[in-house]
Amino acid sequence: MEYVMVKAEDLKQLLDDVKYLRQAVEKVLSDKDEWLSTEEVQGFLNCSTKTLYNYRKNGELSYRQRGRKIWYSKKEVLDFLDQHHVRV
């Protein structure tokens, strides 16, 4: 295991930034309908189309498909963010 020393002020700034981002994501998701498009989820997760495809393929993120359009539950996207949150 590797240890890294971080200044207290840098850690506080990082935690403040993470808290701000979490609140922003929750606000945007609460303002939307129950389902999110692929593009919206990519924006929230800051990931590529291929990464999002791998999340679906590996069963990490469930989805619904209507025709060629794929939709994600906003609750499941939030749960996914919580599961992949790095606690400091």
C-alpha cells in the first residue's frame, strides 16, 4: 500500500469540491424527469461512450432501451455514484 501526504488545506479544498459537485449533480437530477439519456449520464459520470457501454455490459449500471435510444434511471445513476465514491 502506498501512502501520500497531502496538506490539510488541499484536502479540505478537495472535499469541498466533491461536496459541491455532488450537490450540483443531485440538483440537476432532481430537476429532470425520472429517466436520463446516454449523453446526460456521460456528462454526470464524465466518461466516454465506450466506458458507459462497459458499465452496461458488466451489469454495473442498468438501463432501458426503447428502439435505439437507451435510458438510465436517475436513482440508479445516483446509486452508482455513491458506490464508486472514494471516501477520504
